[in-house]
Amino acid sequence: MALFSFSKHKKAVLNRCRDDYTTQMRQKYDPFYHAMDAQSGTTVTMDGKELIMLSSNDYLGLAFHPKVIEAATTAMKRWGTSTNGARPSNGSRAFHLQLEEKIAAFLGREACHVHAAGYLSCMSSVASFAQKGDVVFADKNIHSCLWDGIQITRATVERFSHNNPEDLRAVISASNHEAPKFLVIEGVYSMEGHICRLPELAEIAEEEGCFTILDDAHGFGVLGRQGRGTVDHFGLNDKVEVVCGSLSKSLASTGGFVAGSSEIIEYLRTHSKQTIFSAAISPGQAAAAQASLEIMQAEPEHLERLWANTKKYRTMLKSLGLDTWESETPAVPIVLGSKERVYPFWKALLEKGVFTVMSIAPAVPAGKDLIRTAISAMHTDEQLDRIGDALQYAIKKM
């Protein structure tokens, strides 16, 4: 396929699509949108070749758990494949309420609302509450879903240095002290693998009267008692107003949640466009999430195995001299510093049967171009050994 188009169309947007350099380079080097032909646990098949999946967010390895599959199948047989509507109108079902009650109880919250996508949940966790005239203090490395939620509020946005309480304090001191304030952070930063410095950040937020919103998509199921997340990990449940996250990671489903006090969640249900105008989560996915939540509490071996695998993998990377950006969690980046180094490294891993994901600037800060990897409880010792061999090969190919 030709990379450049010389014929111009009278419709400017069509020319924009045709001539977009970033899209042309993506198609040329083909690092994204790879479709798997089959999957069994942490083994996927692509173009007839078996690969070890090293970039999935199935941290606890529950996506293939027999109880999760059975629950989803049973729910679809009873309720069909979709509710075909939004929650405020015709789309609400008993299984939504049951899942919400169980997530809220697990997190020590009064209430919860689930959405059909984690992006919607995290976006609505900010967009439902912040208004023009408010001030939002945001860690500069928060996820795109949170940025999108912030931007549509028309609130004033003040960024502070990543995971830096001292800079947050300085930024707050220079802001409008009379305005309602928000603190927007993540529990675990998915690209870096960092755990947020919640004790210090929450203390500042309390002093300054900030309404704190924490996206725990990558901390839920990974940190805290039985996987209750970052807030539980630090014992600070009374210092964070809203916890949001995804059902598509440790809960082996799709969708998202927002949890908080009853008054907060009811306010969200009244004012959140992402909630009011979005179709409800499907029966099968709600059932899968609920079954996974029950397994998290009944079968602690999955969380134990996740951390054993993470420890072994991080030790391996350290022995190879690879930069992991001081990751503290199963989300482990391999920082290579430039796209010229990232691409051959990614391709070499693929050649050796290991599937990973590239992330280059501006998706990450300049000089932090990386390979994004993630460990699962389902990775076997034999697979981790093969990953180690592939990494050695990739280093030589750089």
C-alpha cells in the first residue's frame, strides 16, 4: 500500500485521514491492532504461531477460570446477551444491583455504580462532580480517561509533578484558595507500575479541603487485603471520596465502577452524562465480574501466585540490566528511551514468541519510550524462563 497520497479531495477531512503521517507510520511498522486467532490462558495464537502473552491486564488469571466462564454462560442463558438500554430507562436489572452491592461492600463503601466500560466510569468520576470555577489538581501522568473527564468540566486544571506531594503542595499554595478543589490521582500508574504516595497526598488533600478521586484500575485485585486495592493497602478508606476502576483487569470482564458514599453515587446518577446516556453492562460481563470478585476472596492463591511471578520477573529484568522505571507492581515497563530502540526490541521479542506492547512518546514522556509488560498469576515457571531467553535475545538485537 502506498504511504503517501498525492491526489487531493475537496473534502478536507478526507485528506486529513489519507495524509496523516502517524497513521501511515503505524501501518508501515504494524506494531498495534494485532488480532489473535486463539487464546488459552497466557498462550495466544497469531498468524499460526503460539506466543506468550506478556501484556495482558488479566492480573489474577481469572479470564479462563471455570467458575467465571460458567457464571457468564448461565447469566446469558437467563437474561440474554444485552439489556439493550441505559440504566435510568429500560436497562437496569437485578444483576446490576447485586454486583454494585458486592463491589461496594468489598471496598468498604456505601454504594457503587457500574458502567459498560472502565473508561466511562473513570471519566464520569470527575465529569459528574467538577464544574466551571472549581480547581482540579491532577498528577500529570493520570490516564486519558481522567483527562477527558476533567476537560469537559471547564474547571481550572493545575498539574503537579508525577507522584510528588511536595509539588502538589506548592501548586495548591499558588491557586485560588476559595474555589472548590479536587485531587485526581491513580492508585497504580499502569505505564510506570508506580504505587501512588497516597498517605502524603491524602494528608495534603485533607488540609486543603480537596475532594479526592482515585482511579484504581490497576490496583484493584493487586494491592490490599484480598485485592481491595491501593486505598486499603494504605488503610486510608476514610480519606478518599471516590474510587473508580475497571472490571476488565483483575475481574476478568469488561466494564467499570465508581464507588463512594450513597450521596456521592446518587449525585453521579443524576448528573453523569456517561451514566445517563450509556447502555448498561451486559448480563454475561456482570456475572463474570461478580464471580471473579467471589474467587478473589475465596481463593487467595491467585494473588499469591501473581506476586511470586512478579518478584521472579523483576529479578530477571534487574539481572539483565534493564530499566523498569522503579516499578513496584505487576505492571512492569522496560524503558529503552527512544522509539529507535523500542521497535527492534519489541520485534525481537515477537520473533522469540513473546507478545508485548510498545509505548512511545507522546504516550509516555520524552526519553521514556518503553515496552509495556504485565505479569499474570497464570504465567508458568516455564513461560517465565522462555521470557528470560527472549529478553536476552532482544537485548542483542537492539
